[in-house]
Amino acid sequence: MLFEVWAPDARRVGLQWAGGRSGEPVVPMERDTARAGWWRAEAPARDGDRYAFRLDGGPPLPDPRAARLPDGPGGPGAVVDHGRFTWRHPWPGRPLPGAVLYELHIGTFTPEGTFDAAAARLAHLAALGITHVSLMPVCPFPGIHGWGYDGVAPWAVHEPYGGPDGLKRFVDAAHGHGLGVVLDVVHNHLGPSGNCLPAFGPYFTDTHRTPWGAAVNLDAPGSDEVRGYLVGSALGWLRHYRLDGLRLDAVHALHDGRARHFLAELSAAVDALAGQLGRPLFLIGESDRNDPRTTAPRARGGHGLHAQWNDDVHHALHTALTGESHGYYADFARAPLAAVAKTLTGGFFHDGTYSSFRGRTHGDRLDLRTTPAHRLLAYTQTHDQIGNRARGDRLAAGLSPGLLACAAALVLGSPFTPMLFMGEEWGARTPWQYFTDHPDPELAEAVRAGRRREFAAQERAARGTPAAGTPVDPSDGWPDPQDPATRNRSVLDWTEPAAAPHTALLAWHRTLLALRHTTPALTDPDPSATRVTYDERARWLLLRRGPVRVAVNLAPRATAAVPIGATGLRPLAAWPAPRLPDGDGVLRLPPESAVVLGP
């Protein structure tokens, strides 16, 4: 077997066996004369053999490209023979147009927190009408439980979840249900605990700074290999694990001053792999820049990603539903229904407009005539928008079932690719809080203190008291990220769907998703087919998707008189009960209710 590693500054490199072969001698590695900075060695090995690299006689370090780290970050790697896995279900792929995504965290989707336990629940998602499961990161991170965004090995799979074979079993099971699988990957930073990459080469640079420390080296000396490292990791997920797409975390934090941006290089490589494999593959970026170049074709100077998260849809809907107006919600809260209307018809709310939160103009106009609407993801809840709240409270913690039904109608009736966060379909009331499991006590305390500062700032902003010097009380009742109870509180309660009002909300989501899959107007990419009218004071909004009408009344007590502007329509779905327009073409909609009308 060929072992390779990039270590440009090392004078000598050795292959160190571990585990059952730890008594064997170190295998000297030779410089690769064809690739500067690379070392290689041929040695007999089989699946499961543990190994590490020693640089200049130093301690054994894990292979940066190890596909498995049985002992977690910092420990030796293990050989993975991807050809040994037996796939049961042939998979032609499932493209993004027409998709409905479901964001899922393996560690809290079930009490067991494993791939196999999550796979046992996939029939629920297939029956719901989901097309793609979007997994939060599964790369190794410290401890057992965590969000996954502090992973340190972008080629490996978190062992407590089930390791590489566990992920393959999950993907295979999903494909057996007709579900595609998307994986969240983090290229903008790597976790500090167990991160051995700096010992091998210039994977990071001080040329740029990020909220997480030194930036990943995408444009400084040595960056060719670092870019290749990340591209190779991405292609490996798609090829070896048969994934359908990748969600790229915080691409706005990828600092790259080179003429060809890393994202363009990555998207070109993924498109080429899709051609080789003969199945559709896609990349979804998380970006807060509202930059049309993110999804614009490479031939037109864009980065060529196939879609991006659109937080503006979330912010507009959140303010309209909750009335919150602090922080980045402020601009949307001035006229929330107008903000909802603008995002549903134009994609971005901030498209070159002034952002009071940023203190400057923000974003650029997105032309939906040249950018298909499916390239934007719409949602009312995500791991970020729930978990970064001080108490991890979902919308269901403060909104009535009627308002939750209205939110679902607008997202699932929108022209964009909808996404649900796990449990949203039944109005789950379990919180989803920020939790970690750092073994390093200093790092654990730093994370705990940092979160308390963030939570204090949030509550001051929500109360309109910007006294930043107020000391933080450790006994304030905010969830401690390191307390196992914080993770346990965040686990979905699978008994909820059998009880009111969850049963009705689940049925509502199933009905809306069935309509989306069977009603062409709801996935029509033509922007001229989408129109929105609303009454800010009366709090009703009407979304027109061709011949289909989605009407919601967000008012808590008043009945809304909604002019439908068409005749011969019948209810296709309604919460709580069907409503027909009057003979004058006006729909009388009860408080906190929604209806979908069609010919």
C-alpha cells in the first residue's frame, strides 16, 4: 500500500505503526521527486491497520488525510479500504431543482446519537416528502457530543457516530428510501483541540484573521497544496460515500486573494466529478454577503456554486412571526411583511440597501431571470438560528400552532428550495442548544465563558439595554455547553408527533409537501409567476404562484379580508379548516390561519 504525506519543511519522515502493529519498526519514507514537499513509502497494510507519521524523529502524528481516527483527534489513523463496503442500493443521484432539504444533526436526532439510529428514522422523512437529508458536520471533534464545527480532520468521520462504515450505512439506507444526502463541511477553519496540521506544513496563515484565529491558507505560500487538500477532501466525500452534495460552511470567511477563487476551483472539480460518475452533484454555500457571484456561473465571473443559504428569508419571516427587532432583525422589523414580500419576489432583502446592523450598505441585486430560484434555500429555522440563541428556543416555544402553520405555508410555497430543521415538521418543543464535550479543561472554560458573554449581549440587545460593561453572572441560568444535560435537552422527543398539536402540524407539513411535489406552479422557476400582496397593519399576506394562491393571516385576533383576484379556486390545503373566497373574490381568513387555493 502507498502511504503519502505533504511535509515540505521536514528533513526526514517515518511511517509509525500503532495498535496491534506498534511493535514493528518505523518505515522510512522517501522524498517524492515528482512533487515538491511530498514523502512516500510502500508498505504492506490492510483495512483497520493503525499508523501515524513521525517528522524529524518527533512524536507520532495522525495522517492529515486519514479517513478514520479510531481514538479521536490527535490519535493515530487507521487504514480504510473503501472498496470493502457493499452498497445495497444503486443510486442514480437526485438533483437540487425540486428538492426539499431536512437539516439533521446525528448526535441529537435520536437519543443514541449514531448513524445507525438515525437511519432507522429515515422512513419518517421519506413519508414526510423530504428529498434530501442535510447532515451537519461529521468530521472528528473532541469528545463524544458537539455540533461538529470544531472538527480537525476533514477527511475522516467521527468515530462515536459510527465511523466511515456507519456513514456509508446511513447513506445507503437513505438511498434505499429515495433520499439524497448532503454533508456540511467546514473549510474556513479547523478546531484547535487535536489539530496537528501546522506541524506538517503551512495549512494556516497569519495574512488573514478570522473569528476562529489564523485563517486557512488559500493564497499565501504553500496554498496550492492546501487548496488541493480541501478539494481532495470534498471529492472524497462525494465519491467514496456516494453523497449527493456538500453544504459549505461560512464561505464568506474563506479569505482568498488569488485571481481564481477557491470556490470556483472547487465547483469546477465537483462538476468534473459529476461528469465522471454520471450522476448530479451540487454545492450549497452559506454566505452572509448577499453576493450574486456566489452562484453565478464561472463563465460569467462567478464562483459556480449551485445554491446558497438565504438568511434574508429567515430574518424577514422571523420578524413577521415573532416581532423581534434587535440585532440584524432591526432592518426587517421596520415593515416585516414588506420585507417578506421583497425576499419572496427578489431573493435578497439587502441588495445594495443600507444595513443598520452593519452600519453600511450591504449586498447586491440578484436577477432571478438569470439565477433560477432553486439556487436559494429558504427556511424559518436552522441549527444556527436556533442554537445560537441564548436558550436554544425554537419557534414552537413562543408561537401558536397557527403561526407555525403560516410559516410552513410560506416556506413550502415559496419559489426557493425549502429546508426544514429536524423536528420542525411537528413543531418540536425540545430546545436545540449549543453543547460541547472538550476534554481540555482550559478550552472548555474558554468556550463556557465565551458563550456567557454572547448570551449576555443578546439579552441586553433584546431588552434595549446596551450596557456592555455589566458583569456576567455564572448562575444566570443559561445552558452550560459542557454540561451533558445541555446535549440531552437538545435530543428530539419522538413521542411528540403522537400528541396534539404536533400530530396536526405533522399532517400539515405532509400535505404542503405533497402539493409542492405534485403542483408544477409551486416549483415554476419563472420569477414573473411569483407575486405578493399584503396589508402591513392587518397582517395578512397573499403569495401568488401562477394559478396557486397561498394566503396567511398573522393577526392574533382579527379576521382578514384577502382579495384573491381570481375565481374558480378551491382549497388545496387549509389550517385549521378549508375556506372558499366569497362571491366578491375576497377570502375571509380567521386569525393565525393559512390556506392554499388552486384551480
